[in-house]
Amino acid sequence: MGHACSPGEDFASEINVTPFVDVMLVLLIIFMVAAPMMVEGLGVELPKVKTAEALPTDRDHLILTLRGDGKLLLDESEIDAAALEEALRHLVALPRKQLFLRADKQVTHGAVMEVMGLIRAAGVDRIGMVAESASPAPAPADGLWSVPGGAPIPPVGKGE
């Protein structure tokens, strides 16, 4: 039944790790190539401000992005202005989440105000504006968050 060994032979009890190492190296190469593609972002050039701090990392907020070409993105999904009010009512106003508006610096003031009007019409009364810090080390400010890569200016609206 078993493998018959002669008295001087031992079983080969070593595991061949060469295929395992080969697979791991291939996976490493795949992730090294794919990782930079996931970090590209939404193509928004934020305005720089003197003091700014970054967004909180919890899931109690949504980010509305107004790109330079005028397209709107709610978190990372494209949305048109007609559907924005209803989406904000269900995703932000009713569950009382915080909304941050991230607008490209090339967008006109009028376009930003139109979007803010849609946000207000949806029942969202607190809006945070996102900007980048102009200095490498943002100065601490009361009531603001601090995380690199984008920052809200204090929320504007009722209840302050």
C-alpha cells in the first residue's frame, strides 16, 4: 500500500517552495503595476488657502465634487444636476450626514453658487468647502480637522 523503502532510503519530506515563490513574485508585480492606477483621483485642482485641514476619515460624510468641466460627482459616482437634489435628500439630509463641496479652482463662482443652491434645496443646511493647504504644515485652527491631501474650510450654514 505505501511506498516501499529500502533500509538505507529516507522519504523526501521537504516541501518545494519554488512554485509558491514564483506565484508571489507574479502577484507582487501585478500589484505594483495596478496600485498607481488606483490613486489617480477625480481630476480636480483644488484652490490653495493659507490655513486648511483635511477631511475626517469616518463614513459620516459625503463629498460632492464639481470638476473643471462642470461635471458633478457624488463621492466618486457621476450625477447630473436634476438627480442631485433627490440623491442629497436621501443620502445626506435625512440621515444627517455632513456634506463637503470640492470645486475645481477653475470653476466660476456662479457655478459653485448654483450647486450650493441645489444643495440647500435638498435640505442640507451645513456645507463644508474643501481646499488644499498652501503651506506644507497647516497651522492648527479651532474647529477644523487635520489630514493631508485636501481640507475643509469650516462649514457654512445654520446651527453654529
